[in-house]
Amino acid sequence: MNRPLPKRLLPTLLLAVVAALLLGQSMNPNQATLRTPAGDKTVTIARQGNQTFFSAEEVVTALGGTVTKDTNGWKVTINNVTAAFGTDSRFAVVREDLIEMPLAPLSVDGHPFVAWQFFNGFLSRASDQEAAFDPVNRVLSVRVLQRSVVNVQFSVANVQGISKIVLTLSGLVDYAIVKEASAYTVHFKTPVKPPFGEQTFDDPYVAKAAFTGNDLRILLTSPDVVGDAYRLDNPFRIVLDLRKGAAPAPGVVPPTVVTRPVEQPGIHTIVIDPGHGGTQVGAIGPAGLMEKDATMALCRKLADALSAKLHARVILTRTDDSLVSLDQRTAIANQYKADLFLSVHMNAAVVKGAKGSETYFLSLEASDELAKRAADVENAAPKAAGASGGANEGDLKLILWDLAQQSYLNESSRFAQDVQEEMNRISGITNRGVKQAPFKVLVGATMPAALVEVAFITNPDEEARIKSEDFQNTVVDALTTAVQRYKTDYETRIGVIQPVPPQPTALPATGTSAPAKTPAAPTTTAPATTITTTRTKP
Ligand SMILES: [Zn+2]
């Protein structure tokens, strides 16, 4: 970064240095101060637009860690915790968690430079430290994480056969809920101040609640009480709805996560997610077609087709040009206990000739660089209006329901495969295949979920097709067939419908003992109030 300067420039430079020192600035525009409890250190920075990037090697080495290069990018390790990142994604991966950066890291002369948010996200996970950047004085401060204690309020009420436990928290906390026989444990990952040590309740399902350290143990009145957990924002609340479920079969190990109430197995409720909306317009075609409008037009038709042909209950995550956050979209699906989730998008490419469709399912690691790039583009959505604004960007981390997601990856992969195969049948669409990528909108979905990029809106030919009624109808037919195929395949596999070889259509079986659904984990935020439901026509 530092090239020798001609000698005649030195006096001028010296003056500048003095002036900079007087102003309290660091002297070199390519340098910043790293401030740790051990003292100050000068580190190299790079700039792109308004963004400051720090030399990952210099900062991490100063903090006692290591940086290594691999084929996909770099790996940073501190205290045996490793984060991986590359120049093609603004997400770094730490264990099963993602660190979000405002811009993807840079490679400067082969050395990695990252936004300060990387250090904050990584240090909080690797060393209980946090980082903050003061851009005026160009000081990157690293200090011990100040965990403020969060107050918890506890309430329980039984209304219409459901006991609702509401934990109201004074701040955001990470937590995990574990189901045992006759008990739920809420494990808070940050210190909490409990409202009481132990309390008994005169409630049909809740016998006792006890706080021990950062754990809240809720004792149930019987082992057949089942629950649904979800979170609400403003103020932050964790809600556990408890009700009487089916008695567990003898000898069956109880699931370790919150179980969904016993429902009719099969694919009955489908959530269709028209990508983008409101100020988040998505990609824009050369003739001006906006992705948010293209997805809305297509999804309206798709919802009609699915409810008419599959007699499914179809829910759209938005029905107008409104801004719905990515978290809310899966939260809606979870809230409606959807059996299937399909997010619909139009692709964008820098390359002019790119065409065809692509289908994705969730993974924390993209299957290739282009998949990663697609995820970056789609993930770049702002929080919906009403969220607490840009002040708490550090809280924008993804909440991963790892257990829940893992159990649906196989089904999501099958569903994505069906979608891609049907899209490939549409003539003229190149097979771009099924891919895995860390799409934020698929994170937190507690059902099989996929994302389809129907066509390249940035390609003038495809943009024109997307606008045409004929092409829209063809895509709707293809997607409806794909959902039908997946539904039949899934319901056959779980024994809800019996395959009838000589006949083209399968008949619903009566009296079969279908296995219960895969257990689901707690859902995320509350649904938007603007959603509407398209119910099955009688
Ligand atoms: Zn999109």
C-alpha cells in the first residue's frame, strides 16, 4: 500500500502530517488506529466509496488470531473459532451462523480487507469481544463485550383451551427452546434478570416455572401437552402456546425441539412469496420492468391456479406493492403452519446473454460462486417499515433455527428439483440447475422451502417474455405441476395416499396410519397484518 514518494514532496507531506496531527487525525489516509485494551496499533485500511475496509491480516494478527487463504477465499481463526469469507459475498460463515457485512470483502494485492462489521460479528462469537468503528477519528475499538442484563417478565393465561406463556424481554436475546418430557426449557444465550426464582401456577397445562442461571424451566402438568413457540417484536417477546396434543406412543423418545400440533399430514397449506415489494423493487429490466411487479403478477396467477387445481389453502406473503421484510415472509409461513414455501424471483445478471431459470434451496454455503452472488442480490433487502431503523445494524444477524432447517433440507432439495425440472420443460429455458445458497428468505422456514428465479429480467428477450400473458401462464402451469408432483410424491412417501399403479391419479387412502410430521422448531416473528388468505374453494 505504501509506495515511496518523490523527495520534493516530503516538506509538503510533513506539513500535512503536522496539520493532521493537530486535527487529531491519523496521518496516513491508508491507515487507521486499532484500539485494544493492550494499546493502540496502526493498521492498513482501504476505501471503496464511503466504506472503509480493514486489513484482516493486520487486525486479526494483532488480536492473536491467524488468517489463511484457501480456494474459496480466506479463513480467520481466533480461539479455535473460524470464520470463512470471500470477495464474492457479503456474508461470512461462522459455524452455522452468518456474519452480515455491508459490502463484500476486497482483495488488495492478494490480501483480504473487510468492513469493521466483520470483526464485530466474529469477535462476539469467538472471544466475547465487540468492535466499533469511529470513522471521524478512524479508530477501530475492540473491547470486552458489554452484555447488558435483560429483564424478563413472565405471564401465563389460559384462553380457549390454549395456555399462552409470554416472556417479555427488555432487549433482544438469542435463545433456544428445548422440549423434554413434561417440560420446556428456554435457554437464554445472554444474561437475564428473572422476575422470580420459582413460581407455581393454577393452570391446566403449566404447573411451575423456575429460573436457574440463564435457563427457564417450565414444568407441564402432563407429558401430552404440546407447544408452538414464536417471537414477537416491539417489545421483544417469546410466546409459547401450549395445548393438549396426542399422547406419546410408549417407548418413543420425545423430540428435542418444540413439536407442531398434530395436524393432517400432507401438503395442504402453501405459502407463495412474491419477491421484493414497495421501495425494494428488486432487479430492473432494460425496458424498465421491475422485479417486484413481475413477481406479484405471476404469484397472483399461481395462487389462483394452486387453490383451483390442488384444492390447497394458498397464502401470499404480500398481495399488493408493500414492503415485507425477509424475516416476516417466513414468519408468515410459520404462523400459518404452511406445508410448503415457494419464493418467486426474477434473476439479474451482469452478463448480457444470461437466460433461463434457477431453483434454490437453503444452505449455509453456496454451491458455487454464482449461487452465492444470486443470494447476495436477493438478500440485500432492507428491514420493513416499522422496524426499529438503522441504528441497530449490529442486531441484523440471522436467526437460524438450525435443527428445524436441517430436518427440511432433504425435502426442500426434492421440492427444488421438481420445480427446476418443470421449469426446464418450458421450451427455450436453459437448465441452470438446482443450487444451494444462503438465501435469507429461506432461513427460518419450518417447512420444505425453495426459491425460484423464473427468468433473467436483465435480458431484454426474457424481460419481454416475462411481461407476456402467454409466458406467465406457461410458468404458472409449470410451477403448479411442480407443486402437484412434489405433493403427490411426499404424500405417497408418508403413506397418506397409496400409489395406484394402473390409474393416472392417486386416490386418498382411508384409515392409513400416516406418520406424524417432522418436528418443527419455534417460529420467528409475528406475521404481517396486511396478509390475506386465499382459502380452498368449496
Ligand atoms: Zn429477487
